[in-house]
Amino acid sequence: MKSRVTLKEIVGTKMIYAALLVCYYWMWARRDWHNYYDTIQNTVMVFTIVFFAMQAGRIHKYSKEEKDELAIQNLRRADAIGLKMMTAAAIVIAFACGVGAIGGAAAGYALVGTIFALAVIRFIIFCVMDSRGV
């Protein structure tokens, strides 16, 4: 891995972090048990450790490289859009819980699902903005 680390790669890996969050929430919030859950849990744990170790090296390498200022500005714009979307989603989820439309576990799944969806949307928005040079 001697290639240059780009901001697009760093932003893209946030989707994997969000997917891991969804997996761990599923492991913590489920109420049933099957024998194959051990295999899933161990696989996710090993993947998490290996992924974090690889990412630590890539982030360290990125910190030593020259930064692309336009890409950083585009990322800030994408983050601002994502913050507005997350605020709206959290309000909807909180209102649904408040009126009793969904329970606690469903609200948790809605929140981690929203985080995952926003990670994907953030990456897409960033890629579009970065490719157009906005």
C-alpha cells in the first residue's frame, strides 16, 4: 500500500465504521439467540480489529501528506448538509417515540440506520461536489 491516501478514501471508510456500529448495535439489542451468532460476533470483532489497525496506518500516512484545500471545503459543506439531515431525522425519531409509534429498540435501530444512511449520503455528496470542483 504505497499509494497516496486521498480524502475520498478517508470519507469512504466512514461507511464501514457506520456499518460496524449497526452490527454492534444488533449484537447488543437482539433478544433471541442462535448458535451461528457466535460466528457472526467473532467475525465482526476480528474484522474490526484488523480494519482499525489498517486504518491507523492509512490515517497516519494521510496526516503527513499535503492537503487538498478544495476537498476539505467540500467535505465541510457535505458535513453541514449531513448535520441538517441528521437533526431532522433525530426529531422525527424522537417524535415517533414520544407519541408511542415506535418503541425503544426500534428507535435504536432507526438511529443507527440513520447514521449508516448519512455516512453513505455524505460520501455521495462529497464525491459529487469534489468531482465537479464546487
